[in-house]
Amino acid sequence: CLERGKDAREYTLIAYGGAGPVHAYRVAKVLGIRTIFYPLRAGVMSAFGFLVTAPSFEMIRADLAPVESADTARITAFLREMEAEGKALVATCGVAASRLSTVIEANMRFSGQSFELSVPVNGALSRNELARIKQRFFDLYEARYHRLNRDVPVEIVSWRVIIKGPSPQVSIAAVGDAGRGKQALKGHRKVFMPEAGA
């Protein structure tokens, strides 16, 4: 956000995680954020997310090559091996093979750069698909960085295969009226507040 000229003070800080809510106030103060949102079950939100996300496994294989000279036959062969390995691993979670999905991505960059963008691969890998992958890279790069130089060579750094199962069906019970705050009070203790000097 900041690198695009957006002002953090115009946003709401969402506090979650084991200690996130404890530190949220001071983080917001440093950034000049005026509103903090503490969601229900904030302290266990990360653990809850782990439980409700789809079982998945991803593998990455380094294979540096300019887009134009990438060996589609060789790459297709090792992508199939990676897919078979990933499906076998996700199947150990009790997911039927028929319920698994595969996502393939090429991690790409302009030659000389030290960071990549993940670009989706659609369908069989062919010379035509490589050309489309390159165009998708241009589109993603321009959308993220607001600039583009098509004269710089583009290279594929690595390939990613992601195997996913279905998301589990989860039912969350609604929380009733907790009543007045005094009913939730457990006790009192001293707290150090740097702003107050005590």
C-alpha cells in the first residue's frame, strides 16, 4: 500500500493471532491508524484457519531458462512426476483422488531481477501456452508495479505444482448475548503503561 502512495491512516487495523491483539494498539499508534478491529476468537484465528482450510501440498522445482527456449517436453515430464507425488501425499489426509485438483504455476522474472511472480499455466504446456504465459507475466507485472519494459528478456526460474483437496464443511455456532462487561470480569492486576509513565 505505502509504495503506491496509500496512507495507512485511512485503513482499519485487524488484530488477531496469539499476541496480535496485545500489540495492536501501539502498532496502530505508530502508523497513525485510528480504528482497530478485534474479531471474535481473535486469539485462535490462525489455528482456526488451519483447521478449515483445504488440505494441500505444493512442490517447487528450479529450472532456469528463457521463456522462448524452455523445453516443453522435459518440463511436462517432471511436472507430471511432481503432480503424482503431490497427489500421493494429499491422499494420506484421507482425500479421494477424484476430489483432488491441480494448479501449475511458472515463477517468472525479467532477466537480471532477483524476485519472481507466480504465473498460472492453463492446460497442456506447449509453445503457444508459453507465449500466453509470457503475456500473463507482462499483465501481472504491470498490474503490480505500474510499469513494463517488454524489451527485457523474460525467464522462468522455477515451476510450482499445488495439489488441493476440498475445503472441509464447517459449522460455526452463533454467539449469544454475553450480557454486561462486569459478568466477564475475572479479576484485576497491575499493568505497565509507558504513555502514563507508570
